[in-house]
Amino acid sequence: MLAYSATKKEFVEDVTNNVIHIRIQDLLGHRVGQSEIRSWRNSLRAMESVIRDDEIPDDAGVSIEFRIPLTSKRVDFILTGKDAEQNESAVIVELKQWDEVKPTEKDGVVRAFVGGGERELTHPSYQAWTYAALIHDFNETVREDSIALAPCAYLHNLDSGNVVNDPFYADHTDKAPTFISSDVQHLAAFLKKYVKYGDTTNIMYRIDNGKLKPSKNLVDSLVSMLKGNEEFLMIDDQKLVYETAREMSAKAQDGKKQVLIVRGGPGTGKSVVAVNLVVELTRQELLVQYVSKNAAPRAVYAEKLAGYLPSGRVKNLFKGSGSYMSTETDQFDALIVDEAHRLNEKSGFYGNEGEHQVKELINASKFSIFFIDEDQRVTYRDIGEVSVIRDFADKAGSHIEELELASQFRCNGSDGYLAWVDNVLNIRETANPSLEGIDYDFRVFADPIALHQEVRRLNEPANKARMVAGYCWTWPSAKDAAAKDIVIPEYGYAAQWNLKKHGSLWIMERESVEEVGCIHTCQGLELDYVGVIVGPDLVVRNGVVVTDATQRARSDASIKGFKKHLKENPDEALAKTDMIIKNTYRTLMTRGQKGCYLFSVDPETNEYFRRSAGQYSPAELLQAAEDHPDY
């Protein structure tokens, strides 16, 4: 969708007459904020100065605020026309008003002052290149008509290019050059390289109305990346769910809306099936996206699938659950919703946008599949329940099927360990009150330093061991890089929370073994070994698990609304936070395929876990032998 489309001559006139912002707003059909209007006026005035060049034809096409299909992203400025050989071209220009840029240690990430504060942002060259890649990968007209896409960025208020054009960012600036305030002539030369003659073939109109279909290059790359990757190998009931989903997807393309609900506990392979379906349905040239509330699974699976294909090409297949508020009915062929228990009712930064995420997802796609484990709801806003999905699917006139993934592929394949976790956390009484006969490496440590040392040792071979904890400590290191977050002074233990340096890929970065992850960076993902620190929000008194939401860190948004709820309905509020806290530790304790090691800051609680696991000291074993000589 285009907000503004004109010739170069018309665009120059609109800027000269200071009405460009009015034209754009009228075409958008709704009011926009003053900051966006200022942005249009300033940035487009800068672009007008560039394209006034007499060698850029008056009948070149100018398009502003082009929304990239399947995303909420908009391209700031596109110039269309033909090059010297009469090849059709579209130059994509990412405009920034930044007047200062600082480097980071992250690939394709810089720091700039935006929205009242300094923050990490995508490098403009990377941003422009990914926009071009997305258009090429999903727009059949661009590919079949061989329309050249040339991305670049223009930081018209920036006086020094030392940071943005530093060799550290060369992989991105080589694909999409970044121009600064003094580069007017260089930018004009870049534009003229692709637009020597005017747009006489309605290039942008054809792109805007082009058929959406994944490119063969993207399909072939995804299929080859998955082939032979044992991490995504499906067996047993995973294969049944996969084939059922393929069959329902085919029916959905014939006009009958389909919804598949798949229940499955930790380690049953929900994400394995989900990723396989993303690749398979894309191979069928269908429009498909993987959806999850948590950013970490999206980032990790996109990175694992990226292989030799740049990750920016893959990331459009992985979206957050709040991305479908304004999506047209059945725009997608399939939406694969992982961790559906984490869905929220509302979307947006303040949780006040949209109608209901489940309804929006079902509306947006001909076929929707929801992978869900209701016992992994870990925040106040999590509303993902089978009954909710079924209700919205029924109202949409969908054919509904339900399946279950039961086979256990995590925790050493031990259903008994999962049952023991439920029992020991007082989530439900099971037939596994102890770990006797259960083949899984569970150990309770007497101090957190020894626990962390063991996790470091186990991480050496495969980089698949991490420390995690309940969210009971604040995050001072977010502002002070030298500060420690998880501090347990009586043991001399101090460590930092995750995310500051590694973002959502924390679980993959080798040096992050020194940090401690939270529920939001590991839910939906797995390790070989996990070390869990139980905070004061869960203690055991006389054999009974007691939770206390007030012990959570002030910065923990997962229980936002608890205090108000407590005043209105104390019993309901306490029951809800009790579920959230227990589910949090259940999720943390089931991240490890081979082992889980635990330490609680509360001595009585640590002792409870140790005895429940049947982990006895030599002195205790000797005493037991003396008390029961015939045993």
C-alpha cells in the first residue's frame, strides 16, 4: 500500500509549496502525530534537494511510505525509472534524522537518540537491504519482470560518517550504502545510476499490486538448510501432527478455513514440528509465518535456519503475535503459532491495541495451527487456552481438529521426571513423588557458585548449558555495565542477567554461560543442561510449596496488575500468581534434555528439593544403614 505516489516534478512542487505532509496525510486517510509530520517535512525536504538534479528525469516515479506486504514495515522513499540499458529499477531510500550515531559490538546494530532517549537500533544500511530483500523474496512481479531493487540510506542531519561507515559494518554498507549530510552529490549519483530515464511503465503500481509468493531461491535455501539437520528430525507423533497439518493446509487452500490445536508438554517437539511446517509450506509456495509471543524462539530458530542465507532474508517468516491487528481476512495461507499459551488479549507496547490475538490470527489465515501447553502460562497477560482458541475458531466457521504430542524428547525422554516436577512443585499430585527409577540427571547444589561452575564445565563441548533463575532480582547492569544483578551475598555469588549484549540470541552465544537467563529468554527453547536458581518467590514450609509474588523484582512485568487485582479479589489474585510462579519454575526446570541442577536461596526449600530427589549425603546414607540394618 502506498501513502503517496507522484512524478519527481509533482513531488518537488509539493515540497516547494510546503504541502507534502498534507498530501501524504490525506492519502493515508487518518491523522498522524506531529513528530511524524515533522519527520516528513524535514526528511522529504532533504530528498527534494537531492533529486532536483537535472539529470534525474521529471517523469521518474516518487513513492513515499510504501508498506511492505506481510509486514508492518514501511519504506520511506522509493524512486522508480529505468537505467541506461532501459532496465526497470526501484531505488529504496531509508531516511533518518539522526545527528549522532554510536557503535555497538552487535552486528548490524548502532546506538542513536530517538524517542527521547538513546537506544540500540538497526543500522540503516541493514534496514534498507532487508526491505529490498523482503520485497524481492515475496513479490512475484519484481522477480518475473526483473525489476532491479537498489537499497541505500540517507542520514541527512549526520555530519560524520565515521561510525555508520566503519569497516565493522561493511557487510551491510556494501549491500546498501549509507550517505550523510555532505554526500548530496554522491547520493544523486547513486540514484542516477539506476534512474536515467523516467517511469513510463507504472513500476511502483505493479509492485504494489504484485502477487505475493515466496521466491524459489528462498524456498530452495530453506529446504536445504533443514535437510540432514538432526535437530529438526521428526519421529512418532510429531510426524502424525505434521502430516495432519499438511492435509488441513491443502483443504484450507480450497476454501474451507481450518484450525488445528496441538497440545503438548515440555520437550514433546512442538517447535520442531512448527519449524518443519514453516519450511514445508513455504516449499509449496504458500504464504506462511511462524508466530510466537516470545522474541527469543523467533530469533533463535530464524538464526538456525539462516545457514548461508543471510538471516534478514529468513526473519520475515518469524513474527510476534501482535502483528496481525490490521491484517486482511485470509491474507496468509498458513500461520503456525508456537507457544500459543503465551498469547495476549491485546497487543501494542501498552497492551491496549487490537481486539484479541487469537481472533486476529484465525482471521488472518486460511489455516492456523496452535501449539499449546496451558501449564506454561507464566505472566498475568497470558490468555492462551484451548477453549478460547476453539471458541474463536468456531465463530470464524473453521473446521477444527485437536491432536496431542505425548512422546517425550527432552529430560532424557522421561515422562516420569516431568510428573515428578509437577508433584514437587505442588502443581498436581502425580504417581511420581520421587525420582526413584527415573533416568534423568537432577541434582541439588549446596551453593550457587558450585552450581555455576558445573554448568560452565558442561557447556564446554556443545555450548548447550546455561544458568537461569526466577525473576526475583532487579537489573542494574542494564544501565551500569559493571553492576551485578543476581547477588547472593551469603555465598559470595554475583552474576548479571541476560540480554544486554546478546539480545534474543542469548541462549546461543557461548560467553553468555557467565550470565543468568530468565523465563523470557529460554521458554520455547532447550539446552542439554540447565542450572536453576530458585528465588524467594517460591519457598517450602513443612513440605508445602508457598509462593509470594511480592518477592518478584519490581521490574518484572509478568505480574503487572497483581496489586490492583489483590485489592479487588484477593483469593483470585493469589491463585493466579501462584499458578504463574509455579509454572515459571516448571518451565525453567524442564529446559534441559540431559540434566537439571538446582539451588534455592532458601535453605529449607533447598533441603526439600534435595530430599524429594532422593539425594542423600554419605553421612545420611550411613545413618540410614544403621537405622535399617536389614534393608
